[in-house]
Amino acid sequence: MTNLISKFVPKPESTHGQGFSKLLATVGLLAISSTAFAAPQTSFNLYMDSNTKQVFTEPGPNRIKLGTFEAVSEESQKRITKLEEQQKAQSQLEVGKKGLVVKSGNGDFSMNLGGRIQADASIHSNDDLQKRSNGDPVEAVSGTEIRRARLALKGTFNRDFGYVIEGDWGGNSVSMKDVFVVYHATPNLEFTVGNQKHALSMEVQESSNDIMFNERSLLTGLTLPHFDRAIGLNAKTMGENWSLQGGIYGDAISSSGNGADEGGGVAMRGTFAPINEAGKLLHIGANLGMRKANDNNSLSNSKTPRLRYETTNMSDFYLTDTGSIAGFDEIQLSGFELAAMLGRFSAQAEFGQADISRDGGSDLSFDAHYLQFGWSLTGEARTYKGSDGEFKKLKARNNFNPSQNNWGAWELALRMDELDLGDEDIQGGSQKRLSLNLNWYLNDNLRVLMGYSRSYDVESSPVIQIGGGEPDNIDVISIRTQLSL
């Protein structure tokens, strides 16, 4: 019966529109019992009941003739099959909110060209200071910069493999970011080889496209100096509400070497969301990381082993800075994460502790934490991806369109964070900070972040006021315009 049905199409003299007849006839034929045909036919009529919409092969009360159908020749069937195969083999080209996307007809290969632009402007106040060590004047750099200008090429090949090649031209210099190949062994297991982020910290894992503030929290004074991107092998298993990943890493891709074998490290992060529904979330997570210095006591990217935090990317202004730590041998970092969401409200917090062992010196311990809140003024809920254990940026319910009285989405964010880099003979200072952001999401690709922060309770800082005394109440106003594809 199936073979017979598949070879019948409406005759040209059909009494109704052919497109409509084909659609209804197909549905009708699938519903016809095989007993309706005692022997193969070359043509037959179909009728539809005007009330029940059922399809019949014989006329009757309230039945409308759909058309006369006849068998398709074997040669015509071959041409149809060949045409279908050609259509499936053709590549698909799309241009949309994800940039330029090209896919092979069979879906085994794809290529996505996208990127991001982040244009920043910032102003500092109360920053007329001097170095504690020698009295040299210190002042934060205020002004404008292209913080990030990235072009990313990513996609799949042979269906089970993926790749990312991302370069950054921000700050008028070139650097490579994500450059890796990933193998999707199963829907719940993948392996990544190349330059990638360490499996560490919710905030580090989240993209700069998605975070609610212009700058990351003071916790990155412990994490990012030596646990950002590095060349390594990472394994990840995940489900809808959980993730577990870990890896072993060498040095960063931009390392130039310094006459010694590079250092190395390991990291592991696990997350679980016992509540993960639309507009409702409870997230818990933990992470561990370790990096060991090379023979010259240098860590990733050949940087001098130290921990510090810069107020903005361009400021060159550090209220907390350990300076070079002599005998730096190994750093161990442990962290705990907690996040929740209820409708338009969200909260996120992390605590981290860095323990450093030194050759010929006592061990050191530093810590940092942050607590942040988000409130969508226009009612949208943030997006959370359970298989990654991280938030994505807010999506506007109505894109910016003044002619229709639509103004996008608006978000208010508040963060309190603290960093302490003082222990034993290392006095890198400590600080607290309060940050407030008003963010405008015009559509899925464009947003504007307007931020204010104040650093206070600064103690034992490497910089002091011109007249003596600790720096205090350092204010930063910043704005970012971001385009991401």
C-alpha cells in the first residue's frame, strides 16, 4: 500500500487548486485502508467531507471532490528522487543574529563567522596618589579604548567534531583567545584540546558578552592572573542540570618562553542545579585548581608570579598588588559558588582562596569573594545553561523599536566584593568595593552597560595619598557599548 500511495499525484484536470489537493490528498491517502484497493489502479478520485474533513475514495453526501490522481511513471519518480537528493546536498547560507552561518546539506559540516566589539570609556576620581615604596606619583588612566575587538570562526566537521579560532585586536594589539578542537563523544561527554579557559570559577567561565558588569569582580585578582586560558586537554560530562569537567594545562598560547620548561597545572569544576525551571533556579558549584611554576619560578604566560587587581583594563592602577613573590613554587586555588533566580530577580556569589607555597619561605594564603544581584526592570528572566553551569545575558522580550513604543530590556545590577592580598611578609593590601550597573539590552546583539563603582576600606595598599594615609573612596564611572554576534 505504501508503494502504491507514494506513486500517485493529482491529474492536471483536478477541480481544486493543485497545491491544496496535494496536501490533503497526501493526508487522505495515509488514512485509507489497504482494503480499498483490490488491485493496483492507474487513477482514482478523492473526496473530502465538508463537515468532518475526512477523505474518501467514493462520492457521497456533503463530499467535495478534491481531484483525480494517477500513478507517477517510474522515470518521473527517479527524477523526483534525484532532485530531492540534490536539494539535501546543497549548502545552506544564513545571515542573522549569530553572524554568517554556512551549513552543508547533510549537516555534517558548518562554519559560523562572528565576533564582538566592546568600546569602553572610563573616568576615575580621587586617584591623585603616590607609590608607598618610593613616593612616585600614581594616577589612574581615564579615557576611551576598544576593550575587545574579536573575530571568531567556529563550527563543526564530520558531525562529531567542533572547532573555535578566535583572535582579539582590542587595545590595538593582537592576541589569540579560544583556539581549540572539541570531540563530542556522546551527547553527554566531550573532549577539548587547545587554548581554552581553565575549568574554574563560574565568573571566569561566563563570557564577557554575558556578565552584568563592565569589569569582573575582585575575585579575579586570584583567578585570572594564572588561571585564565592555557593550552591543554579538558574532559567534560554534563546533563540538563549538572556539569563536571577537569583538565590538565600547559602554558598560554601567547607565551614567549623565558629559558626554562614551562609550568603546568590542573583544574576541576562541578555544578548542580537542583532547581532549574523557567524563571526559577538554584545553583551550587565548587572548583579546584593548581599551577606549578617552572624552574625560573615563572607561571603562565611567562608573567612574574604575583596577584593583583586593576580597576579597569586601561587604568594601570592597582589598589591591591603583592608585587613579585620570591620563591613562588605553586599556587592552589579553591572556590565555592552559589546562585539563585526567581523571575526577574537573580543572585550570584563566589568565594575563593589562593594558597601559595614558596621555596625557602613560609606559605601564603589570600582570599576574595563577591555577592551580586540582578533585577530586570522590564520583567525578563536571565538565561541559565545547566550543562555549563553559568548564566547567559538577558534577552529582551521586545527589541528596541521606537516606532512601536518598544525600548528593549533594562537591567539593574548591584555587586559587593572584597579582596585581601596580605599575609606574612607580603603586604599587597586589601580593599572592598561597591558596584552599580544600569544595563540596556536593545536586542540580542547590542547592549549598553553603564557602571559606577567605589573602592573603600583600602588598607596596606601599595599606593598612598600624597599627604600620607591610605587611599579611600576611589570612584570609577564607566560605559560600554557592546556588539556581539
